[in-house]
Amino acid sequence: MKHRFLVLLVAAMMLAPGVVSSADEPVFVDPDTARWQVEHADGTVDTFYFGLPGDIPMFGDWDCDGIDSAGMWRADTGFMYLQDDATGVAQERLFLGDPKHIPLAGDWDGDGCDTVGLYDPTRGEVWLTDDLDPGFERNYFFGIPGDKAFVGDFDEDGIDEIGLHRESSGLVYLRMRHSTGIADSEFWYGVGGDRIVSGDWDQDGDDTVAVFRPSAQRFYILNANATAFADASFPYFLPRAIPVSGSFQEYVPPEPPEDQFRTFTLAASGDFLIHSAVYQAASAYAGGNGFDFSPMLEPIAPIVSAADFAICHLEVPLSPDSTNLSSYPQFHSPAELADAIAGAGYDSCSVASNHTIDKGETGVRNTLGVLDAAGLQHAGAARGPEEDVPSLYDINGVTVGHLSYTYGLNGLVVPPGKGYLVNVTGTDQILADAAAAREAGAEFVVVSMHWGVEYTVDPTSTQRQQAETILSSPDVDLILGHHAHVIQPIGKVGTEFVVYGMGNFLSNQRSGNVRVGTEDGLLVQATVWEQPDGTFSVSYIDYTPTYVEAGTFRILPVAATLNDPSTSSGLAAALRTSWDRTQDRVNRLGTRGVEPTSIPQ
């Protein structure tokens, strides 16, 4: 996925002819990962990391050079960390306060330098300092308990003032002086739950308000401090994001060396488990002339194809001529499935599963041949010893290794001396293969695991132990899990993610007394960044909950379909149940850095 390259509604943010831009731009800070995203008026996004999860963000011109940079207040230690915009390094400064206080950043005396302050929302008390040293020079009262404070130059005098948002009434209060008193201006804007910020959005020298509304996942900009509808808005799909603002266009960071700070996005999804009802529907889509699975994948194809590297999990053997088809307990699926998978944007498939040798050695050879013909790479099975090596891919200049394993083969046995036909799980072998991938040049290694107990949401002790062993190795960076046919949680071992189970992506399994949620799936989108030491790690994981529609077998992105007004009430009810179930299952381990790509409105 090309991560959130948003198209702004920029009519109210266009630059005046012949004027150098200094308009403020919104910045969204993820409190779970300390990821900062600057939303530029041209629709591009700059992303960087600063601080630690749980820090409270600020933005200001700390060194008086006209360039705003990041700041974080770590309330539990009493320190603030201000970013040097030339080097990106944090400067630590003592900044005592209470965790319930709201940190403020602004130019309180008009000298062109931003400093800091605190607002106590329990007392309506303001403390401000004219420098970045401990202690406060100004102290006064403004507002009532519960008000939310923000900062801006509301009267164009070059001095920042305090504004308050009172959620109970929707009123905004602005005071133009730093002294105890009532508001000099008030108007209505926003609703309860909004997160308010101000900035000079239209470059007229006057800071005005904007709100991020988590319930709608939109940012609403107002170009005059008066009761009115928003002048512009755009979507932002991280409900817990904290908005700040600043001016960034005067600063052009130096280009990093070509061999540093590389990044790519990786998408992966659950099981392709093709029951007879699924391929019969594909036959109907093709009008009886072969099989067409593409209508089933069409709703999610844009998300898959947006990734730099997309991995499917093919659990079934493929018939090269789409004959002699079969379903459970031994699968044999039409070759046209591979064409649809490739057409949806997948680049590769993990193929090690308990059904890999359902059709014996010939079935493995046929399956890999069909994938080759469709232009799909593969991992987890091989036609001979020469192919039994780690799969390597060049993704945005990064060499990515992919390994795939299955816990077993449903009692079937690989012919003697032909263990290359399918990779069967053994942690020692996995670690040896990962080391071989590194030796062959892999800079990032992902392991697909067909594991766990069917229809069981919580990871088994075996899954947890294997994840611990595999991810404790420096040679493995990410685990993608399959087989349970229900969604399992996303967890971490140290700093590395393990996606225990992504459910069914395409199958005919429906919820019953035991098999609850078998129509649910995940399309996981992991963003991988190069670290300063040259290693790579997953910075965060986004996920799109999916749902297999009965009868049509269309794979629906749940939130987007719920937000479509044409969705029927019956389907919407099923999708809402699926959404709630998926949120519970994905987040059972409370792992930070995991977010849905969008939420139902």
C-alpha cells in the first residue's frame, strides 16, 4: 500500500500568486508509534518518527529560524525533547508538570522564537515561559474545568494567544491577552470528541481553527474564526491521531545517500481455500466458458495492487487444465485462480500448507507451473533440489527473503528423498533457511507459517513458542500466519511483529456453532523502513478487515462497504458483526502500532 497519500481539498489552501508559501500544514501524530505525518497541500505526505509511544506532541520554531520542528513532552519523567531541524537530533530539557496538564508551544512575546507552556484543564490555569529553561514567567486563569486549550496568533499581532474549545457547548473561546479574564471572541465550531488545532491555513497571517474528528476520520479546516461550516476537509484514517500544525515549506531536508533510508510496503492476506461452491460460482462468472475468479477479488484489488510487494497464501493445488477438480478433503482448483490472483496485484504466494501434496508430486509440479505461467512467484514448495532455496525479491532496492512452512500434511507423506516438495515446520530448519537467505543477500526476511488449531482464535502455546524462537533470531523480521480459518491476534516478540492468523480470504466456510467468523479475513499492510544501522524493521501494521459475501464470494473490505450508502441493510448487519468480531480478535494482545486502514462511520 502506498501509505495514505491523501488528496486534499485545497481550494481554501491555495497560495496567493507571487507569494512564497508560509502557510501552516496539519501534522498527525500516532501516539502508539510516535509516527509523524505532514500533510502537504499538494497531496504528498512526509513521514518521520520522533519521541516514544505515549509522549505528548508539540510543534514549534525552537531555534528562531522560521522552521517548525517536532517536540515531545514525556510527562512521567518531567522532560521535553525538542528536535533540531538541521540534524533531527532531540535536545533534552527539564519541563516539570503534571500528566493531566496540556503542553503548549507558542511565541508568547513576539520575538520570533517559540517557547512552551502548560494548561491545567482541571482549573483553567495557564503557565507560560519566555525561554526554554525551567520555570514560568506568566501565570493566569482562562476558561473552566474541561476546556481544551490550543494556541494561535488570532489577532495578527505576531504574538501567540490561548484558545479554548468547550465540547459541552461546541463553543470556541479566544483571548487576545495573557492575563486572567474572559474571552475576547467566541463562536461555535466542532462537536464533542473533536481534537482542535489552529494554523494559518490560507496564508493571510491570521491563525484559524481546524478539528480532527475521529468518528468521521476527517480533518475540517476553517479560514475565519467565526461560526461557519468548514472551508475544506480531507480524510485521515487513524482515529487515535493527535493533530498539530506548523510551517514546513521553507525547509528542504538534504537528500539522504541512495543506500540509506529505503522503505517498502508489504501486503498479505489469509487463506485461498477453494471449495466447490467457489469454483462453481467462478464458472458462472465466466458464462460456463472456463472460470473467472476476478469478480470475487475486484473489491480488494486496489488495496492489494497499491502495495510494493503483495503475498497471497494459496492453500490448494491447481489443475493446469482446470479439470479433475475437487474440494475437501483433497483440493484441486482451476488454473484461472492464479490469473485472478495476479490480476488483483499479488506478486507472490506462500504455498506450504496441509493440502500442498493433496495431488502428490505431480500436483506440486503442476501448481508451481501454473503460478509461473501467471507471473506469480512462490515460496514453500519446489520441483527439485535446485529450487529448494530461499525466495529472494528486489523490492524498491531492498532484497526481501520469503520463506513458507506448514505444520503437517494431513497424514500424507512426501516421497523419500523429496523433502523439497514442501517445507514442513521445524524451527531449526527455519532458522537455518533464514540464515541462508541472509547469506544470499536478504536484507529483510518474512516467514509464512501454516500453523495453529483450526477455528481457534487464541494462539496456541506451540505458536507462541515457535514465534518466540523464530523472531528471537536476527535473521527473521516478520511472521505471517495462516491455517486457523479464523482471525487470530497480531502480536510482537520484542520489536518484531507476528501476525498469528489472517483468517479465510476466499472460501465457502460460513459461521456456525463452532466455526464462528470463518467468512472474516485480514488484508495486512506492513510498512518497512530502513533503520540508521542499515537493518530493516516493520514500523507499523495497518489492516483491512475483509468479508466473503455469501453466494457471490466477493471479498469485501468491511469498512468501505459499510460506508457505501448502496449497501443493503442485511449485508450491513452482517458486516457490522464481522467488523466487531475482527476488532476483538486482532487486538486481543493489545499490540501497539496496529491500526485499521479505515473505520465504519
